[in-house]
Amino acid sequence: MTAALPLPTCASCLGGVPTFEVRSGSRSERLDAAAIRAALDAGTLAGTDLVVDGGGHPVPIAAHPAFRAWFLDGHAEARSAPGRPASAGATVAPAAGPRAARRRTPALLLGGAVLLAGTAAVAFVAARPTDGPPPAVVAVRAELPVAPSAVPAPGPAAPAPTPAAPHPFDALVARVGDVEEPRALLLAEAWAKRNAGGAEALAAAVVAAERAVVRAPGDVEALSLLAFLYAESGAEPVLRKALVERAARAAPKAPAVLRAAARVAIADGAADSVPLAEDCVAAAPADLGCREVVAVARELAAVAPKLAEAENLVYAYDELARAWPENRHLPRRAALFAARTELVGAEARLAAEAKRTPKDAELLAARALLAFRAGTAREGRALLANVASPGDALLVEAAGEAVGRGAAAEALALVARVQRPTRASLLYE
């Protein structure tokens, strides 16, 4: 009869101390529970090191049923274990009998579950390969699309707004400043200086009218007079229209408003300047200013008047000058128009006006032009030398005279100053 072989018996069955297979890094050894706890106290083992459970599966020491209570604060054995680090700031009260132990049991179990889950996660991360993200993270990245940003990308910075330019009327008020003189006195001064004739007197009239407007911004007479003077001097094309519009809103049929509107139209070269001036005379037949505006509009509209038409225009100026002797503009305009149309007696008219205003550039240019056409070239050249900005007609006459006496260089220099060279093209031939 064959003898029975002895069955393998574990150490616990034989009455020995049970041991556990412990894996730390690349090291593996078998230790009993006391040795494992001692190693934990000494720091040679950690809760993330692995221990093989009864089923042969490695689990972290902190998750093993035999050791997980060791890592809970408040455990009697953990409190007495030398060298085990305590939680920062934790104050552990001693056990107060079975009833206190029963009260503490749910909290210990809850804390143990939380610590077990955290330790298992730490162990899983420590045990995973380091050559890529964990599978769970990869799955999340694959399943959750990246949402576009709800905030639009910032565009280019908007340019700073350009400050709006002040209205010309506001700019006038700011430029003139405070005015103390009475409105009536300023209007009388403006008319007196304007009627005196000459560029300097006209500039002084504009200043007085500007002060009158600032002194009485809503006065129709002041607004109209300033627009009228701006038009005569060729200044402020935008403001003069605004002034007429403001005055017309208050008194559209007033002679001063109609007079200013017609004079502004003349300065702007409008085709309806003559009808506007005639409307002014129709509204106020005795108004000398309206009659003057009609004469100026008809004069400028007569580009190439016949002799009879030119004589009638000069006669209208003479008749108006007799009715309005204070207005020195009237004989001056009559002399200039007579020179332009080469009427008989134009030289005498110009000479009389030159005695009164010898430095008037427009009168000097008209006298020089007549001198060149009359064949008195020496007088023409002397007069031309005192004209800062001669017109094209005078330059062409002077250049033709220079060509006639063989002064080619002088003729070319004169032609170079012509504003419209086509009018002098024949001189190059």
C-alpha cells in the first residue's frame, strides 16, 4: 500500500505567522504584517507600494483590507505607531469607551473610503507607462470636441474719432471775442468804411461788420451786411452763405437780405445773379444798395458788351454815383469798366481815381494795359513794375510789346507768369 503524500499547508494553518508578497519598485519580498507596518513607519515602504492579496492580484498597501485602517487618522494602532506622521493641525481625542467608538465608526468608514479611492488613483497613475497619457484621458480627448471660443478674436483697434471742426459762425464768435460797442454804431462804421473805397477800407469795414454780428447775432441787417462785405472781398465763401440763410429765415423779403443774397450769388458766379439783383430792386426801388448790386451783376454778365450796352452800364454807374456821393465804389467801378471796354474817356476816369487812391493795384493794372494798347510802352512798363499780381491780359500785352522791340528773354519771362498759357501761345511762334 502506497503511503499518502502530505498536502501543502499554509503557514496560518500550521499555526505560523502569515506573510505577504510586497513589491516596491523592482524589489519583491515576503513580509508579515508587523514587518510591513514597521517598514511603513520607517518610510521604506509607502501606501502606493503593492501587496499581493489573497486572489493573487497586486493592490496598493493602502487599499489592502489588512492595512487600509492603518492610514486613517484616529486609529488606535496608528496613533500609537512611533514615527508615523500625523495630519497637520489635527487634534485626536482619546477613545471614550464602546459608545464613543460606535459614534466614530461611520466617520472612519467614510474617511477610509475617500482615502482608499484617492490612494488607488495615485497608485494607478504611478503604475501606468510614462510614454503617453492614460487611456481614460485619451478617451475624454477623443469624445469631447474642443468648443470654439464664444469670444470673437479682437480686431484692429478703431481709430480715434476726429474732432469735428467748429461751425464757421462759432469760429467767428470765438475769434472776435466780447464786443461792447452798440450795434448801430458798428453798422454805420462798416458802411462808411466800405463806401470810402479801397482794399484797406474794405478790410476795416469787414472787421466792423463782424463785431456787429457778434454783438447782435440775430440782427438781420448785421448778418446781411457781413455777408455782403464778405462777397465783395471774396472772403469766407461758406460763412457768407450761412449768414444769408440765417437772415432769410428771420426776414426773407427784407431789402438787406435780398441785396446780400444777390451779392453772394455774384461772387459765386451764379447764373441767377442778375434776376436775384432785379428782385431786390423790385422789392425796394429806392434802395441804393439794390441798384448798385443790379449794376454790378449786369456789368459782370456782359462778357463782350457792345458799345451801346457798355455806355449804358457806365451811365448807370454815373447816375447812381450822383445819387450816392458817399459811395466811392461807384466811380471806381465805372472807370475800370470803361477801361475794360476801351470807352472814350477811360484814361481820364482812371487818372481821377488814381489821384484819390494812387496805390490801388487794380487801377494801376488798368492804366498800364491802356498804355500798352495806346502805344506808350514806357509808361506801361513803369506802371507794370508797381503791380504785384497783374492779370493775364496785361502780361500778354506787355510780352507782345517786348517781342516787338526784340526783348525775347523779357517776353518769355512775362509769358511764364501768365496763369492761362493758352492765351499767350501765339507769342511763342
